Amino acid sequence: MVVEALTFKLSLDFFVYLKKYKIDVSKIRLGFYDQASEKTEFTDFASVSAMETYYKENYIPFDDCFVGDLVSIELFLGESNVYDFLTEYRAEDLTGNFRLTSGSSFDLQRNSQRKNLTKRQVGFVNRAVEDYRKYWNEIYRIYTTGIYSPCYAEPGWSEGTWYLNQLKEVFTSRNDVDKFPYDEANIINEPPE
């Protein structure tokens, strides 16, 4: 389930990244899109740890010979008290018409002071979503244009299978450098000649 496992792991890494920056995520809804039937099934997770458990039980070890579904983040709720006040987030449709709504407790005297802090964190979430979408869109492109060798037979790399293998190496690496948003990871898009 290489595409399914990679897009699920990308989603999981995204949430772990938010948690690292003190945004606790709950009520997660993921969509599993099957290209053959052109249908999406939805699965809800109560927490990031529930997703981690699901990932370990269903995708380890990776099955390179089965493509699987395309997983996307449809909805999540988040909250943060990084600035000593609670800010809540609702994010919808991260891979389509992304919408992020934020709110905090009403305090007329402090809301003007909090506005800049809230805007800073909203900007952080928006940048994280852009990073998530960058990799998701690449996997989506490969998934929809066809994967010619899902088992990664060498020689005979196609552009898509090479890139999927590169992403698999980075997403499953235990190296701290290769963590979302994968800025330091060495990902080579094109197969060697």
C-alpha cells in the first residue's frame, strides 16, 4: 500500500509537527480516495496517538506491490495555549479548498494584544499546510497519472516510482533531519540515467 501508506504517514507527520509547536490536534477526519471506484471513504481519529497506532498496525512493513488509496486530511480541530491563552482552530479540506478558522476566548481588554500573536500562529499553520500540500500534490500527480512499477523493480524506474521510493525513504527514516516539513531531506525527484 505504498501510496496509501505514504499519504497516511505524511498526514501523521504533519500532525506531529503541529504538536511539536504546541498545537494539540483532535477530531481528525481522513479521506481515503479509491481512484478505481472514484469514491472516498472517511475515517475519524480521536487523536494523533490513535493515528500512530493505526499506522503501525496497518502499514508497517510497507507493501510496495500494492498501491492502495490516496489519503488526505479532510478536517481537524486544534487548540493551543502557547501564548498563555487558548486559541482554537478548525481546518477543513487541506488538499482542496482549504479553510482555517481560529478563535479564542473573548476578552475585550486583551483581544487587541492577542491579535498579533494569534495571527503569527495562524501564519504558522498556513505554512505547514502549504508544506503538506506540496508533497501531497506530488503523490496525487503520480497516483492519477499511473504507477508503472509499484514493486520498484530495478532497472526500469519510472519517474513516479523513483520519486515514491525517495519519499518512502525520507518518510520512514529515523533520522531527525528527515522530519516534516522535510526541508533538510535529500529527495531526488528524477531517477538516475
